[in-house]
Amino acid sequence: MKKAKRIFIGLVLFIALGAGVLGGCTSLQEKAEGSDTAAMTPGLEPVAAEKEAVRVGSLKGPTSMGLLFLMEKAGNEEGENAYTFQMAAAADELLPLMVRGELDIALVPANVAAVLYQQTEGGISVIDINTLGVLYMVSGDASVENISDLKGRRIYLTGKGTTPDYALQFLLNENGMTVQDCELEYRSEAAEVAALLQENPDDIGLLPQPFATAACEQNPALKVVLDLNREWDKVQGENGSSLVTGVTIVRDEFLDEHEDAVAAFLKEHEESASSINQDIEKGAVLAVEQGIVANENIAEKAIPRCNITYMDGLEMKQALSGYLEVLFSQSPESVGGELPDDDFYYVR
């Protein structure tokens, strides 16, 4: 990947004291090495470098939760870049903005990133994984303890041909079953699945966070019976792929021209993701303020189950590439028709 170098041109004027004589000029190199001329000249203050403008888009859910502390930092003008943030309800609201160059960085579902890579002919790169598995089986039936217990059961889940659908089909296959062994009922939204479980708690619903926690809070008869993240790890083994929910992508044009700004974002994103996992109480407050979760009680219980993370470099590549291979084996269209090339993964 080509790395564009930015050239900063500075003009520094020194006004001599005394007889009004123009003093000697200080070179840019001397300034960089800490020349004390400014300190010796009353009224002359060092000029702070202007922050790079970075436009970030994310989805209103767990992927945005890992940004909350950075959002607060940026709101106080303490970020290393000059950030603007935009949250959307669905990925298809963010993708046109990336294509038109109206966003620089976006946090999107992993398979959506692969599709956009193909659509832009390699015009975007993944810079980190921000969220691992957020899918949970919720039911009032305590007899459901493993994937094999799903045989012959009715399962409500969101959209056919979406990430939850592919993840469930993979786990069924790995446990010796197919979709024909279950009765899958597809709904358009997670809220609709949650509502059905309120009416029939003995049925099973596949829900993402924070909907899974909210459903259990609203109906004490419901509880999380299976963590799909854990079930995925069981069949993948120690060196296998991870169940990846969200990744962070950047336009390659922006990356080439502003790689330092992207590096600063990655550093601050990692810090922000770590902060919400360490300070869940404050993270819950911020999640409610941003309209991601309805109330702080649900947010506090949901955040530990959202698997908010920060993963980059070769670790990111191994986890994500394996996950996309699983999706590709079930439906090539789910990742854009073919697996991304190595330049899809930004490894510094």
C-alpha cells in the first residue's frame, strides 16, 4: 500500500529587540529540535499543529459502544484528531457515504466489509475488529443446554441470509444437524423476535445484544441458554477463527493520505474499547446518553456480553479471514462473491 507523505510548510518570523534590527532566522530543523527562541522572545508562542478531520460512522449497537469513551473525549476536544461521529440504524445507511467519500472510517458487520471491498474493487481496508460474538439463544426452557438440544425446536431469528442465519447454520452443521432439523422462523427485526418470546417463553429466540438482555429483563421467565460465541469457539478449536460481529474499515484513499491520523484513531479506539470494559457503570451512562440502550440497568448487564474488543494486525487477519471463509463456504454472496485478497487486511 502506498503511503502518502504529508508536507508541512511553516513560516516563522523573528522580530529582533533593541534597535529594530531583524534578527537571524531559525531553521525549521532547529525549531523541531526544540529551539528556545520563542521562550526568549516576549509574546511569541509556539503554534499548535492543526488536528486532522476524521469522519467516523457506526451502527447504533455494540459496535458503537466501543467508541463511547472516544466520543466523549472528542466532545471535550481532547482527541488526537478532530472527530465527527455519525450513528446509523443499518449498515446500508453508511455504505453510500463511504463510497462517496463522505465518511473516512466506518464500523460495520464483518461480511458487509467484505462485500464493500468487492464493490469498490479493493477501495477499503479493515483496520481492526471491534466486536466479537453478540448472538445468544434466549428461552424459558432450561432443558436447552447445547446445540444438539435445538433439534426439532422452533427458533425465531432475524433475516434469512444474514449473519445470525449463517452463524446458526454453521453451528448446526458442525454439530451433525442441518436447518431441516429445526423449524426456523425468520423475522425482520430483533425487537419482533423479543416480542414473540414474551408471548411464548418456551420457544427459542436467537437475539443479539442488547436485545437479549432486554428480553430477559422484561420477562423473568426468559434467560440466556446458549452463547453462540462460546459454541463457535468449541467447534473451531484453539487456533481457529472467531465469531466476528463488527469490524472497522477505512477508505484506502484516506489511509494513503492520512496514515498518521488513522494510527491515532486506532490508538484511541483501543483505549476507548478498554475503558468501557473496565468502567461498565460509566459506559452504561454513555450508552443511554447516545440512545444505544434504553436504560442504564439493561446497559450495565448487556455490556459484558457484547464482547467489545480491539484486535488488529495479524491477530485480526487470522480471526477475520477464518470467519469469512466459513461464510463463503455457506454462501459466496454473503462476502461479495469471493474472498478478499490480502490487501483487505491492514497490517502495520
